[in-house]
Amino acid sequence: MVGGVGISERVPVDSLAVRDVIVFQRPDKPSEQVVHRIVQLAVGSSGQVQINTQGDANTVRDPWTLTIRGTLPTGCAGRSP
């Protein structure tokens, strides 16, 4: 939802799961934050978590794969229009 309000908190990467909603900086426009759902989550050979996301209103996945460690992503606890 464009223009909605979200409440979020930092969570450990290893607590994330498919279907969780996260807040992250858009890789191609780092000045923008995105609130999208995790659609695929894997651990790469280096041990880093790799995340694919998709907006609920979108028919296709986002064109990037996020590689995240620590508590960088933020879990979104809820949204309001």
C-alpha cells in the first residue's frame, strides 16, 4: 500500500521466515525504503541470508536478491491505511 503507515522493530535475521513483512533500503535507490513480503529465504555458501521479496500488490517478485546479516532488516508489526 503506497502511503500507508507501518510499525516496525529490528529483528535478528535468523528469526525471519517466508511470508514475513520486512522494511529495507531499495538496492537500486538506497534513499528509498520498501515494505515488502519475503517470498524466498535461503542461506548462501558464505552463511549470509539471501532474501527475495515481493510487494503484496505486485504480480512478480522484486528484481533483486537481498543479502543481509545481523539485524539489518526490520520486521513490520502492522500497517494502517
